[in-house]
Amino acid sequence: MQPSSRVAAILGPTNTGKTHYAIERMLAHRTGVIGLPLRLLAREVYDKVVALKGPSVVALVTGEERIVPPRAAYWVCTVEAMPTATGADFLAVDEIQLCADPERGHVFTDRLLHARGLHETLFMGASTMRNAIADLIPRCEFMHRERFSQLVYAGSKKLSRMPGRSAIVGFSVENLYATAELLRRQKGGAAVVMGALSPRTRNAQVELYQNGDVDILVATDAIGMGLNLDIKHVAFSGLRKFDGRKMRDLWPNELAQIAGRAGRHTQDGSFGVTGEAPPLDEGLADAIVNHRFAPVRKLMWRNSDLEFGSAERLVASLEERTDDEWLTRAREADDVQALKTLIARPEIAQRLGDARAVRLLWDVCNIPDFRGISHAEHAELLGRIFEFLHETRRVPDDWLARQVKRIDRTEGDIDTLSKRLAYIRTWTYVAQRTGWVDDESHWRGATRAVEDRLSDALHQALTLRFVDRRTSVLLRRLKQRESLVAEVNENGEVSVEGQVLGRIEGFRFRMDETATADEAKTLQSAAMAALRPEFHLRADRMYNAPDTEFDLTEQGGLMWGDMAVGKLVKGSEPLKPIAEAFVDADAGAEVVQKVQRRLQHFIDRRIAAQFEPLLAMSRDEAVTGLARGVAFQLLEGFGIVPRAEIADDIKALDQEARGLLRKHGVRFGQYTIFLPLLLKPAPTRLRVVLWGLAQDFDTFPDSPPPGLVTIPVVEGAPAGHATMTGYREAGARAIRVDMLERLADMLRNENSRAGFEANPDMLSISGLTLEQFADLMGGLGYKGERAERPKVKAAPAAAAPPKASEATAPEATEATTPEATDTTTPETAAPEAPEATTPEAPAGDVEPAATFAPETMDEDLVGVDVPTGLENAQTPEAPVEMEVYYTFTWAPRGRGNARPRRADGGQAGRAEGGQGKRNEGGGKRPAGKGAPGKHRGQGKGGNRPQRPDKADNKPKTYSARPEKSAKVDPDNPFAVLAALKDKS
């Protein structure tokens, strides 16, 4: 050291600009060397110096990387690799407090004691080194620097609540990976930085963090050694580490070195703990905040004046002790262990005949154990390399090529790639040594290329595993408050910034199914930020869309095209449901209100159009009194009410009231009071939905297919379902109420006491087979007796005898049911239907049946009477073909008559007339004194001929029903036709 050489120590906590000051001082000289504790930091400083001076004058020398241009003036190195005999004007050593490190301390101590620049020497580090430096280097100048920013203790934080721009520090690979995996799910990912990473991988990972692709950095204590990163908070996930020999607690100054990475320049920082790490002791936290630590008392030392006369003398010089009170002999390092192992082998010992061989062996033993395998395996590899160098002075190209080729594979997981990267570092180190390979340039390039490929593959593997680019990109955009543009393709997929987030269904966003629960919040926030403009545009288009684009499902869903945009919920009145919009709340209140208003307008207009006759009747002020009560009950029944439920009100209606209701389309049927226009498919479908809402059903029953006269009875359907669908249950099937009234008109002309057969018109109007029709009649209160008879062809129409019913049936009576004719006394007579005793008879309230094709019809099942005189028309040899026919008689329950059984075993004929509360079409069976076959005007002897002394001397005809009223309802076409027939 020249007398004019300046030696200075710049001491202080982190974030004081010490390294930056050293770089400035080095560049102020013509030449300089700076030694750094990590090759990662060395690469960072090298890039800075190159940016200032250019690559032609800057060299980078580390164990695995050597870039030395011909005119190199500034050398950026790791402390172990820094040249000390270059005669540089300036020399600096960073993190000089590592002199106390058990593993590498002896190297830093050697540089402290012996490395000097010609004009200036700087040592940068913690203030704990002041006393040791002052005693060991008496002429050293000291400069103290304070932090540019404050450092505060923030306590313990959960990973899910970790603030942005944080670094999570762990001390094992397993801990780092587990933390990064959790952060991927919660924060979109994390960058991973470890000392074992290659500079290329490390830089790529740091770039992820620095450019904001991820907001969290997961690292080992490597970040404590001067890496300049934009970190606001440092959290320790553990407070113990393995130091190469054992697990131990981190020293306070080590914690401070790492925590000091938080806060850059004038920006304040914080530190704390997370995960399973216990909170820091109050005194320890205060020491870190105020930078108060016990001074270093011992520096690790190993003799650097080695003797190479023999292996034994080399070992002895390495184990030499010192008497200096500041120095203590370092523990046995890996290179000394390898040396002792190799010289114990005979094949190696016999080669150590001179100092050159001993020096060569020591150089080989300095190859670090990058692979981290067992001590014996590492020594085996070093012995092989030494043998090559001792015999041929070169590592054979073919052998080295095989070693490199075996590693040059980029497939595999993170652990596999990390191992290959560690292996290639060994051969990179070998290639960097001068004279160890034939073509140094080739092998340095070849090993560097393999390391780069493995580094890129490892970076990609780390990113794929620990970074969700979709979530991280969205988080960055949201943080930067940039305008996010959402794209919705024809399949409804939503993408933001090229990342598919999910699907849009109407006005609701459905996240990608692959997203985890932890990612949901981020995706929802990003999607809403991007989709709000899209939702507003959709809401405007929907609000201006015609009603033809909307529809109502059978479960009360509201559709806009093929998109579900809402549903109906129960309102204050049955015909005033409320439209509830399916809109994400994050879309904004304006969108929600606009969509809901449009849906409400649609359903209000749909109800007004489909139920216009019913609503007009309810608003008609002329409908008053009892008629308004009936109108109100029709309104509550959505236009259909079984007559039995309002029988008394119907009886009490006068002609004027009936006329008012008929003007609004009300039909007074024998079984049902209804508005025919509301039996159409569209009103029926709407009625079932509104009824389901009024009944608070979770699932609404289906409405029947349109156009069917009868349908099978729906098992398990709620009470009233058949009525709401426009049908009445009768046996195993239900018949549409308007067709039931037409059938009732036909049955009114039949003699139900004597019995009658179904004619083709009855079968045609019901669309049923004879067996099905018999079951239907049983459900209406008729008893059908099944029989067989020979089948014959029908005679010509002119010769066909009149049917029994035509021959015996007089004029249609005013009774609404067959048993209404048996009115022996007022007390025992069946309740008369008001419609039967007035011009407003039920038959006249139903329009004539329209022509339609029955569902099923078998002409062979229609019974035909056998003409007189043709009983023996068939020859005895011809087989007799039989046909089935039914004879129907009125047999309501409660009179002892057997009821037809339904196919499911239940009784099929539960007509209203056979129940406690019955309508006019099914009153109680007459309680006449005569036998069932006796009718009004009969004595005990049955029918008797008219006496000759009576008027006109004509025999008197007796009827099964009372005589019809003389009045004829002009509005009833069936009544008018019957009257004309009577006159003829």
C-alpha cells in the first residue's frame, strides 16, 4: 500500500447509498475493482457500470461467469473472485460485516487485511464493524451514513392481507414454494428469488416484480445483500435458518440487514412477520428500527500464506492459528474437507510429488459444491477432474461434452431444472478457469448457453407454477387505474387485456370455472371495471327492444332473446307480479333500474293483453252488486272458476247481471264458469305461472301442450292445477272445460235413467276410445255397464230405427243433471241448476263445438243397434263377430251404485254431484219414493196408459225429465235449435 493511498470505511444501516457512493468513487479513477457478496449483486452493479462506461471497459468475474474485455479498466467481481494483484487505482469491498460469517468470513477478512487500491480503498458495511476495523487498520477513515427513510415495525400480517410491493423472506426452498403457491391463489402470484438461481433466472424473476406483473416477492436472505428492489414491506415467514451445519436463530443484525431492504431512498418502509413466524420481541424490533446492535468481536480468519511443498504442509498452513485477539480460525470449509478426503486416497497421493501438483489439487478443491450432493460424491468428482488436469493438463473435450450433454435438457419440473442448473454451474466454473480446457472460448460459450436455456426454462416453470398471469395483469391494471377494455365474443366469453375471465350471461358475469375461490374477488373486480360500459350499452339496447324480443318461461323466468335477464316474484295482487332483474350489483344502480323497468313494462303489457277481457270486466263500473262479486271471483281465479265453488252466487244472479257478465265473455257452464278467450295456449301458460306465484310454489307445474281435448291426470299435481290449465279431472284423464260443456249439452238429450250408449259425436268431441270414454264418464258421475253383442253392419239410413233415446226422450228439460227429473217432493229433489230453469240454461252458454280431429278414434268401437228382423242374418256357419258397448246411467256416489274404477285403482267417477259440495250439474241424487226406474208422474205400478176419457183420447207420453220452460234464450243457439225442433 502506497503512503498516499486512502483507506476509508463507510458504515451505516441499509438504504444509505453506500454501494452507489462506491461506484461513483470507482468511476472517478482510471481503474478500479469492486468486490460484492453475491454474484446476483455483482451482475446488477455490472449492468449499471456498463450503462455508464460501456461494455468495452467493464469486466465481470464471478465463479461461474467471466466477461473480460481486452481493455477492461473496471472489474466487478464477487469477493472470492476479485483479483487483488491488478494494481487498480481503486478497490472496494461491500458488506464488510461478513468478516464474521462462519462460512465465508475468512475471505472477507483476508480482503480487509490485504486488498488495497493504489490510491483509494473503501470498505462498506454495518456500523458493527467500526471497532474491529479501527484496531486492524489504524489509519482508516470512517464515514457514517444514516438511512434516507424510516423503518417501522408493522407486526404480524396474514399473507392474504399482505400489502403490495412486499417481500416474503423464508429460509428453505419448501417454505418459499409453499408461500408462493398460496400467493398465487390469493394475489395472482409471486416472483421467486434465491441465491441458487442463475443471474439470468434471477433477473427474469425480479423483472416480474419490478414491472408490476406480480406484487409480491418471495425470497431467501439473498435480498439482504444489497439487491436494490422496490420493496415497501418485508415480512419474515421464519426466524431460523440452516447455516450449513445446524438450524439456528437469525442474529439481530441479520434480521436488520434483510428488513432494511424495505423502503428505497426517501420512501419509508416497514417490516414484520407472517405465516408461522412468531412476532418479534419488542426489544429486538426496536433494535432493528434504531439500528442498535452489539459490535462484532471476532472475525473469521484463515491463513492465506499457504505452503504447497507437500499436501501435509498445505493442510498444516490452512489449519494454522492466529494470536490476534480480533481473529479466530474459521471452521473447516468445504474446500479443506475435499482436500483432506482426496489426499487420503492412494491414487491421488501418489500424484502429489511436487508443489505444482499440490497447488493444482488445491485449485480443484476450490470448485464449490454447487450440486449440494454428499461430501463423498463431490470429492469423487473433484478427484476425476484433478486426474485429468494432472495427466493431460486439460479436461478432455469428449468427457466434458458428455457431462454437458447429459444436463442440456429443458423438460422437467422446477426441482429437476434447478438440479440441472446447479450441475451446469460446476462445468461453467471449470470452463472459466484459465488453462483447464483446450478451447476456453468454446466451452465458456457452450456452458453459458446451456445455463441460459436452463435458466429460461426454470424461469418459465417458476412463472407457470407461481404466477397467474391473468390475475396478476388484472391486478396491475386495477392498481394503475387504467381503463380496461372488455371484449365479448359471439360465445359470450369475456376477455380483458387478452385474458379470458369468464362468460357474460345477460347482465351477469360468470367467472371462469378454472378460477379458484381466492381468485374470484380479483376476477370479479377486473371484470366489473371492464364490463360496466358493456352493461350500459346492453341496458340501452334492451330498454329500446320491442316486446317481441322478450318471453316468459313456464317457471316464471324472463328472457331477452336467449338470455335469462330476470324472473317474476309475487306481487301485492295475483295479476300484478314484480319483475326482478338478473343484474350484477357491481354493474351499477342505473343498469339495474333500467333493466328492471323494462322487464316490468313487458310483463305488465303481457298480462294486460292476455287477460284483457278479465281486466276489462274488473274495471267496468256497470258491473255492480252480485255480478261484481262473481267478477271478482273470476279475477281471483284468473278467468276460470269451478261452478260448485260459486254455485249460490250463480243461482242468485238475475237476468240483467248475467247479461252484463256475458258481454265480457263470461260463459256459465254446467261445470265451470269461465272466459273462453282465456283458454287459449298463451293465457293458459301465463295463468299457470301467475297462479304458481300466488301459491308460493318453488317449482311451477307445467301447462299442457296446446290443442289437446283431454290429457292424462298429472299425478301429484297440487290442488287446482287442472282448473288453472283449463281442464277438469274425470277419471284417469282431464277434459278441457269448454269441450266438457259441449259434451254436457249432448248428454242432456240422453235418457240417463234408462241408460244410453255413447254415440259417435260424443266420442268425436272427446277424442277418446270407447274404454277411455267410459272412464271419463265414470269421473263425471255416470255408471258404465260393459257388455258385448254380435256386430252387424249398419242398415241404410232410411231403414234404421230410431234410437231408444230418441224414441223415449221428450224435449230437453230444464234440469242440469239426469236425476234432476226425479222431483217427487221439494225436500227430496236434487238442487236445480239456475241455468236449467231460466233461459240462461248451461247448454245455451257454451258455443257450438268446432270441428276438430280427435286424438284417438276407433270406428269399430262405436256401438250400433241391431235392426229389427236381422238378428238371424248371418249363416250358422259364419263366425259371429262381437263388439263391446257400454250403457251409461247416472250413478252419483252415495246412492249405492257402484262407481267405475280408475286404472290406478281409485274411483274414477268423482263428479261434483257425488261430493259434499256439488255444483248444479251434479246435485244429490233424488230421494224419490219409487224405484230407481220410476219417474215423475209414476205410481207404484210404473207407466200406465192414458185413460180413454182424457183429452183427445191420445196416450200420454212420460219423460225422464220435466218439461222445458216455454222461454227460449235468444243468446243460446242450442236452445233456439231445440225450440225449432219441438215446433217441427
